[in-house]
Amino acid sequence: MFIAVKSESRTRLISAHHKPAYDNLYEVEYAIGTYLVKFVRECGVKCLSNKRCISFFYNNLTGMCILHSNPFTYTVMSFSEKGWKFYLSQERAGRCLVNFFYYRELDLCYEFKPPIPRSVIDTGFVCPGTELMRIDSIERQEYIKLVTADIGKVYPDGICIQGKKTQ
């Protein structure tokens, strides 16, 4: 599904991709909005209108729409019920590289990748045009805690975040 959104300065093209692996699963904890809508497209528009929305759940049987700021890469969903579908939104032709998540609230582009060997990290090379994420505010710290809440349940290794151990 593709939706064009016109803002004050430009038109943004945003897509929402259905993830079949999550069919009939959903999450309400930490939702940033819940709506009753007629069509999945309306749910997508609600997500695009909210700077904190990265993903949404839509139930085609009830019309329920749940918005989230979590891409659910490392979060286990709590509920199961027929009719639920999960969608990830992604800004196209935006400021982030392809396949990166864009959290508009913090103007943050990020991607989850497998572990990087320490020897590669020390040379400063991670991925061309990118760097390890730097946690430089309480808001970023809280957001990263949210999106990696269940990392130990779905991913056996830790994650790398740029920074130095001080104090």
C-alpha cells in the first residue's frame, strides 16, 4: 500500500508493508493510538499523520486499528486473535536509506543488523553512509528500550550502540 502525504514543504510517499509472519497477532501495550476505521488504508493514513507511528495493526473483521512507534523487530506480541494483520510503514524518497526505519518524532533513521565483529567496529566501518546509533538523550534511550524490550527472547546476542563507557 502506498500513500502520498502532502506537508507544508513537500509531498512524502510512504508505504505500508504487510508482514504475514505476524498474522493474527497484535499488541495493545504502548499503543500510541487506537481507532475504529472501515478500511486498512484509513489505518495507514492515521499512522502517517502521527510522527510517532512506525507500524500498525489492523483487524479486517472488526475494523480496529492500533498504531505503534515500535517496528516489532525485537518485541514479542502478547495477543492472538483472528483477523489481525501487521503493517510496517516506511518513508520512500525520504531522508533515510532504503530498509531503514524512520522515527519522525526524534528524526531518527535506524536499522537492525546482525552483530558486527569488534575488529570492524574499531576501524570505524559499519555500513557505508551510516554509523552506530548514539544515545544522546533520554528520549532516544527510552525509545530504544521500547523497541528492544524483548530482544533476549528473539535474538541471542546483544546489540551495539555507539558510545564510550564513562562514569
